Amino acid sequence: MPLYRPEPGVAVDPEIRGGYPVIAGTLGPYDMVASLLEDGVTAEEVAGFYPAVSPDAAREALAFAQYVDGYREPISA
């Protein structure tokens, strides 16, 4: 998965939030949306928190968050 365009609903642009991944077409950070889903909010209910985020984009944000979490390697001291 290329991190510059990780999922169709997630965008990375250096001009938006310094390149931090956001929901495509919004300024909403992907991880904030993903954390809602992880906390039990349905993809359809996410619009109550982020009106511009579609259910599909919410699911794509969660998929990207899971990819990032699985990609991280422990840093040895």
C-alpha cells in the first residue's frame, strides 16, 4: 500500500495538515475517524461527528489505521 495514497478515502498531501493523512476531501484526521469505529460507532454514525465523511471513507480510514498499527515495529532502546 503506497503511503502517499493509502486508501481511496484517505489522502496525504503536504499542503494539508503538513502531510498528515486525512479523510480525502476533508481536513479530518484519519485516526480520529478510525478511533470512533474502534470504539463501537458504526460507519454510518460517523457522519454525526464528521458530516463530510461517508461510511465508505470511515471504513477506509479504519483499514488504513489497522495497516499502520500492524506496520509499526518496536523500537529497541
